[in-house]
Amino acid sequence: MAATHEVTNQVPDPFGHDVGEDPTLLAALHRAGAGWAEGELHDLGRLAGSEQAWDWGRLANEHPPVLRTHDRYGHRIDEVEFHPYWHALMETAVGHGLHAAPWQDGRPGAHTARAAKFYVWGQVEAGHTCPVSMTYAAVPALRTTPELATWLEPLLASTEYDFGLREPHTKRGLIAGMSMTEKQGGSDVRANTTAAVPDPDGSYRLTGHKWFTSAPMSDVFLTLAQAPGGLSCFLLPRVLPDGSRNRILIQRLKDKLGNKSNASSEIEYDGATGWLVGEEGRGVRTIIEMVNMTRLDCTIGAASGMRYGAFRALQHTTHRRAFGAALVDQPLMRNVLADLVVESEAATAVAMRLAETTDQALGGDENAALVRRLGLAVAKYWVCKRGPMHAAEALECLGGNGYAEESGMPRLYREAPLVSIWEGSGNVAALDALRAMARQPAVVEALLGEIQLAAGVDRRLDAYLGGLQKQLGDPSEIEYRTRRLVEQLALALQGSLLIRYGDPAVADAFCASRLGGDHGGAFGTLPTGVDTAAILARVQV
């Protein structure tokens, strides 16, 4: 019997490459003195580019977590069941130190090395990076209370993934979660109504409802509640020291747009036992560094998604033919692809620079700490805003094939908006930048100083910076104008970093389009004269 059709002009599977072979990423790693991590980064990158890892991510999303509130006898258990490949993803992430490991690592650039690995492994599956990120971010908050940090930090930094509901002291490694927002307040955490009542033994009893608690299977949580002295931060383990289950009741799992592999939940504290972290009444100040760390990961995550989108778009168009030529060789498609790569590299450059400032600030560099304070808010706002648009354009490069679930591109597209919402949506991040500028003017000088390190090299950056400084000096209707101001700061910072450290063709295209204004409203509107061949060579397919 004759075949009814022959399959031709379909692209090969996107497997078998090293995700760590990323020139912008590797250069940033070495600038931060973390070149010692390159071998491990490539090992992780080869795994990330494998068909095995693809299947882990695909099946963890096709079989999302399931809540079991009770066992078959009617006992309350509050367990979340995951597909085995979720655990494979977590084991890999923890085993490579993507969680709290750098806090116990004295090597230079430890946080930058961790950021690079987070960026590479996040391209496999973004959902599981949520508990990984929260575990990383919990340590600075816990260090405000040394007795808690001494106990927990080695377990949070352990490279052994030890899943299961057991007393923390008995486990080989721990995962931390965060539970702040409530349904009546959202980002306005000071409106929280969860009450914390002190007990004679120094612990507190918490009663209230949390509207979003991601990764409710974590071993310990940092949470906010109203204590007698005001809004305070508390540590709550799921299992108490006597082995009994804490009264943290999972009410339901959220049915989300994306991020399907990761369990996000509503929980009830029914007299749950917790311990104070920091001082009473200073809960926001205690937990803010945890928020800053997760904002860094939001930026890294957005950059990671853009890199993956650019790779998939270029890989598809390299092997797909239409109208008599490979798609990648057609001028308009080259414009689109180059634009996607430029955006991706700008995101990677700023994310990795902010990871480097984390290492520097922890080493006592006060200027780096100032750059990081404003830079994090600015980059979190802008880079995360660009992610969904980038994902949509990358998907479109695959045409109808990209719109089909089996391509994996719809998962990237659904995931992209999350990092712009998590840890403060657009307005919250922009207003945080404005608040930092008002309360600590030195952060403006520090960030402008960082940008000015590229002054005199490209007239477009110089002109853009001049206009930005005028905007910064105009206080009229400043809150109304905040988004535009923060966007301009982000673009100037990205332009400066690309001029100083990036590929000349990428820097030129960025400055011409983003700073010089020679760009339309969609991707694929770069000006003529851009070296698309050099730009596309930055992504190996």
C-alpha cells in the first residue's frame, strides 16, 4: 500500500546542545571571578539541552501536582503529590547548588556562579525554580536571628534533596517557602490580618488565611503576621520539633495560567506554631531582603526564558524552508531573529551584572550595594515586562507548529507573565524604584555612575543619558511618570553594559533601536545597517 504522504521540511528536535554555551553568560561569569564554575555550568548545560531533561519538564507540567487533604481514613494529612520528574528536576537543581548553597560557599563569585546555573537550568522548566529561589532568598532574613540561622542555614544550603514531611532536624536538606499575601490586601502586606499571639515558651500561635503560598510542600516557611508589636516575620515549620504536624492547612491549589508543575496554594493557619524572625513590628524590613533576592531571580528567570525563546526561534528557522529559501536567510525574518537576540542579550547582561553586585555587596562594596538596590527594582520591572512579548514573538517564528502544545512554546508563553507579577507586579516594582530614589538619593548617583562607565563611547547612549538626567531632575507628576522613568533607567543600564562588555554588533543594534529610537512597536523593526549575521552567530543551534 502506497504511503499517503511523506514528511519533509520539518525541523529536527531541539536537543543535543549545551545551554551553557552562551557567550554573554560566560563572559559575566569570568568577570565576577567565578570562572571556576564553568565546567559545572557546561555539565549542567548539556543536561539542560538533552531530550531527557525535556521530558522531565514536559511531564511535570502535563501531570501537575495534586492536593491530598485527607488520607483514606479521614485523617488530615495536607500532602501534595508530584510527578516523579518534578523530583528529578528538584534533585538536579539542589544538587548543583541553585538554592541556598552560595551562602555557605566562600569562593569568589559564588552568587554569580549560582545565578548562571539558575539561568541555564531554568530553560528546562521554570516552575520548580520557584521553591529553589525561595530557599536561596530565605537565608538573609534568617540571619537577622542568629539562633535560627545557625540551625537552618546548613540544611537549606545542603546539596541533598530530601523530600518528605518530617521534622527538619532529621532531614539531610531543607526547602523553604514564603507566605505573605492575603486576599484582602495582595501586595499591600501591611493590610494582613493574620494574628500572632505569643506563648510563654517564646513561640507564637498564628491564626489566619494566606491567599498565595507557593510550594506548600516546603519544609519551612517565612510568613508575615500581626503580633502585639505590629507586623512581624515568623518561621513556621511544617513539622514541629516533637514530630507532630503544624497546623498549616492547605485549602486548595490554584489553577494558574502557567507554572503548572509548581503547586501554589491557599493555606489556613489554625493556631500554627511559629518563631519570631527579627524584631516584632519590623516584619517588612526583615523579609525585604528575601524579596530582593527573589526579585533578582525573577530577572534571571525572564532572561533565561528569552534565551530559550531566541534559541528555539533560530533553531526552527535554520531548518525550515519557505518560499524557496531557509527562513533564517530571508531578510525580514533575520530582522525579527536579530531583534529577539538583542533583547535576550540585554536581559542576560543586566541580570548577571546584578548577580555580580550581590557578591560585591556581600564583600563590603558599598557602591555595589547602592547599584544593586535601585538596579534590582529597575531591572525587575523592565526585563520581566519584556518577557511575555518576547515569548509571543519567538512562538510566532515557529508558526502553527509553535502554537501546538507539543512544541513546548505555549508553556514558555504561559510562564512568561509570572515573573512580572511575582514579588510585586509592574507598578509595585516601579514604585519601589521611586521609593528608593526618594529615601536614599545615593542610589541614583550610584546607578548613574554605573551607566556613565560607558560614557563617550556611543553618542546615542550619551544623548539618551542626557535626557534621562533631565527626567530625574523634574519632580512634577513624578509618580504618574514613574513607569517611563524606570524604563529609561533600565534601557540606559542595559545599553551601558552591552557597550562595555557585549558584542559590538549587539551593542550597536541595541543603541540604534532602544536608545536612538530607530525601532518600531514590534520585534523585527531594527534599522538597516545592523550586522544581523554577527548577532545571530551569538546563538548556537
